[in-house]
Amino acid sequence: MGSSDEFADRWRRSFETFDVNKSGCIDSEELKKLMQVCQLNPSQSDVDELMEKFDENESGTLGEDEFVQLMHYFLEQGHPDPYQQLEESFQFFDEEGTQRIPIDRMLEIVQSLGEPLSEAEKEDFLADLQAIDNDNSGTIEMSEFIQLICNQEDIYRKQPPPPPPPVPEDEEGDEERRPGAFVHEEDPIEVTEEAPPMSGTPPPPPAPED
């Protein structure tokens, strides 16, 4: 992860990118979309929990320094690096490695993933691509791509998901839910073929004698 200064500089540069509505802060909806980029499926209570933990001035949003602290915590918990996830997704579309994705080619690739878009969906998606093409180049750059993905999570989810990060041995079987861990499923209960009767349950009556 590099030095703490390098980490902070990187996420300060990323702050504006993830501030999709350009309000100067990260709101709960933007944070939720960022987490979805990492192939997480947070509930609103998960998002609210993180917002409350790092919203030091109780503004209801995250400023730049609060966002950096959140990302440091986020990665410490073993979650994927959202910027790295987006870079890998960008490379998936950037077939020529030019750091620019032609709009028409991106539309073709999205059409080929999973169920094809309807004509109305295709027109809407094309309009979205053209709207984020800030320099009118006819191509999508990395910053524009992130803006698109954070507003088009369904399109993003059509891509093959990256493999999940390995679980450290000392965390396997840990049933305690840590803040930000987003654990919702309980471990399955093993049922034996002949389980003893539960406490308070009367035993079955004896079989009648012949």
C-alpha cells in the first residue's frame, strides 16, 4: 500500500473522481455505489454505519480527509481496492491499451455481455456515454469511465467479477460481525441423521409389546 503519505495523496486525487455529483463531498449514495464497484452488496444500514463512523463533523457527508480515513479502514478490513477494481474494468474495455475507449466500441462490448440491451436501453446508454465525454473526443478516458460506472452499476455488473480476496486463516470461522465487514449470511447448521431430542421435548412412546 506504500507509505501513509502516498496512500493519502492517492485517495485525495481519487476523491473528486468518486464525488460523482461534484458536490465537494461524498454522500451515502456515492459511498454505496463505490462499495458496489467492489462487488459488495451493502445494505443501507451498512452504509449508514460507515458514514456515522467517519463523518467527524456530523455533516451527513464525507469530506476529503474523512474519505481518506474511510479508505484506509476499508482496505485494512480486507476489502478490494475500488480504484484498482475500476482500473481492471477499464482495461477490460480498453482492448487496444490506448487509455481511451471508443464510444461505439464500448457500446458493442456491453451489447455482447449477457442479455443484449433493448433499443431504448441502448439509446439511453449511448446518451450517457456522450454526456460524460467531457472533451467531445468520441472516446472514454479513465476518469470519465469511473463517472459512468458509478452511475451505471447494472452495466458494470455485466462484466466477469474479479476473484474474491483470500480469507486470512485466523479469520476463518469468525462469527463476530466487524463494522464494515458486511456479513449477512449465517453459517449453515449441520444436521446429524439421529439428533438427540431437544430439551423439554418428551421422548417418543415405547413400541407396543406383541
